[in-house]
Amino acid sequence: MLTINLIDYYTLIKEKLLGLEDEIKFIQDNDPIDEKQDIIINILKSSSSRNGDNISYTINRPTSCVGLLTQYNDKFTAFKKEFNVLSFFGKLATARNEIIQIFQKYDHEDKNVLSLLDNLNDLAGFYQNIIQSNDDKKDIVVFFDAAEKYISEYWSVVNGINECVKTITNKTNKLEQSNAKILQLQLLDVEYNLGEFAEILQHLDVTYSTLARLTTDVSISRLQIIKIESGSLLSKIFGDENIIETIAYMFKKIVDWVYHTYTKEGKIELNSKLMKEISNDADIIEKLEVMGIKTKKSKENLSDTLNVVTKELYDIAIKAPRVKIDDAEIKVSDTKRYLECSTKYLNECAANDNLDEKNDENI
């Protein structure tokens, strides 16, 4: 995932897995691992004698294999009496359903988590075999061996998720402590599909890289997307503080212009008036000067660059009738009418682009 809400994704999964923690710990604490190990050790230390096809094993005292076998059986008896197997597998079924919903929500399936859920579910089958076989010793051993393996897998997955979230969080904290800045952008009252998400993020990336090319500062960090939510777009991006502030300022100004023009004239269009207004905005010029750009010496190049940025941000601004830039919210009064007008404008632009392409081919 391009950090598609990676922290939230794994935090939710971890929460569901930890709902099984009490039962997992009970199985772990009551699994006769030590007894099994001692039994094997004693068998390996035993002496043997052959009488035809028969082999006899003699285990020397003081440690008796018979006593260990009794302990093993007693541990299972206590386990069977105290373990609420129906509660465990009920919780497991609920956790599985909820985690599958998380997979669907974030459009990402973690194979390790899914494998763990499948393996824990297999324990139900192994336990059922014990019940049906009237506590057959072989089925008891199979159950406890599987439990040992899957409990280890459970903690491995949970600890892996912890490390993943910790690594991402530490990386985010380091960025916050550097000269990077967060921009949080929400486009509201519209549902976006994956392709539209990608298009909007591409507009942001082009905007950022275009402004970054104005400066020769090689230390400027690349734009990083740290959070995306489905439905109405919510994105958090990290980047150079001055560039992010410039983008936020320009985007708010463009949104204000788009909504005001629409309210006044009932139409959406990009024209040279907006381009000129952005290029001559004193606050934008000042922000670029802070970035080390000699705006007076490169006026023509600066104007071309700001025109590109304006077009990219404009293409984002027209997509929603209500936006939130960090904590500032801007909206139009008639959402439905605006969306109809926006769709018409986008279709007309697409038709004009196709016409331009055909004209280019005929030249």
C-alpha cells in the first residue's frame, strides 16, 4: 500500500486479533510442552534390548516416563474441563469476519493474517477429532502440537504488526520533527473510485514537483503520501514546509475563486484571469522568495510554472462542492447543481482535448 492508511489498517487488525488474547494465553499456559519434552528426553536416554522382533526400552529412575505420561494426561483433562472451546471459536469466527471486512475496506489482504486465521480455525477440527474419538491419545497429541505451532504464529503476527506500526510511526515522527510539513486535504460530498484517487494524487505530485524544480535546493524532500481514506477523499501528504504552505495557500485561493465564480455566474471554467491573478499574487511571490527563488529575474519562467500549478490544483478544486484544507472548510450553497455543472465541464474538456489531438494529427 502507498501507506494507504497503513497505520489504521494494521491497528484495526491488531485490535481484532488481541480480542483472542485471553484464550490464546490459556492454551499456551496449559499446553503440556514441558512434559512432552521430558518424555522424549527420557525415551532417548533409555536402554533397549532386542528379543527377536521385539524391542524393550528401560527407563531408569528417579525420573519415570510413566509419571510424565500421567502428568500429560492430567494436563489435558484439566484443559478440557476449564477451556471454553465454544467461546474461543465463536470469538475466532467474529474476528475473522471483521478482519475480512477490514481487508475489503482497505482493498488489501494480508496473507500472513489470513493464514493465521485459517490455522487457528483448524484447531477446531483437531479438537473435534478428540471429542469424536473419545479422547484418543493420538488426537490429543496432534491437537497440542498444532496448538503449540499456531500459538507461536499468533504472537509472531501480532509482534510483526507492532513493529510495522512502530516503524511507520517513528518515520512519521521524524518527518514531523524535520523541515517537512503536513497538508491534510479533504474533498467532500463526492465518492471517488481508485482511478479517481490516483488522478487526484497525481495532480498533487505534479504540483509539488513543479514548485520544487524552481529551487536548486537539493535537500528538499520528495512528496510523501502518508494517509488516504476511501469514499470522500482524505489525504495527508508530507513535504518541504515552504512548498506545502505554498500549495495550501494556492489551493485555497483557487477553490475560493472557483466557488465564487460558480455562485455568481453558474458555470465552471478555467480562464486567463485566474492564471494572471495567481501569478501576480503578492503572498505567493513572497513564499517563493522564502524558498530562495529570484522571482524578479525569472518572471517569465515563474509565470509558466505557476500556470502549470494553477491548472493542476484547479483540476482538483472543481471535483467537489465542499473541501477542507487542514482545518479550513469551504463549500458552495447548491451541491447538486454544482456537481452537475462540474461533470458537464469535465466532459466538455475531454471533448476539447480529443478534438485538439485530432487537429494535431492532421497538421
